[in-house]
Amino acid sequence: MYIVVIAWLYVVFMMSITETSPVAGIMTFVFYGLLPTGIMVWLAGTGKRRQKRKARDAAAREAANTAKERSE
């Protein structure tokens, strides 16, 4: 997936350097490149973040259960 992100940012960079003014180039790069790419990467990582959170919660519950059993 990262190769697609790199390729898209390259294409948008090339588009932005052909703009008539530096402000237009920066706006092109931000709104056609960084913003959509950031959203895409964030959405693609949602499943992995959810798995990490579930694993962390399960480990915390297991640790709490172990501590509770030891205290009894």
C-alpha cells in the first residue's frame, strides 16, 4: 500500500511544481496529495488499531484477574 501512497505523492508533487504560483503549488500539494493520502492511510490502519486495542484490553483484563486471584 505504501508504494501507492509514494507514487500518488510523486504525481501530485509533479502537478504542484507546474502551477503558476508557489501558493497554488502548495495548495495543490496539500489538497490533492497530503489530505487525501492522510485520510486513506488513516482509514486503512483502522483495523490494525482496533486489533491492538483489543489485545491491550485483553492483556489488562488478564493481568487484573491474575492480581485478583493472587490476593485471594
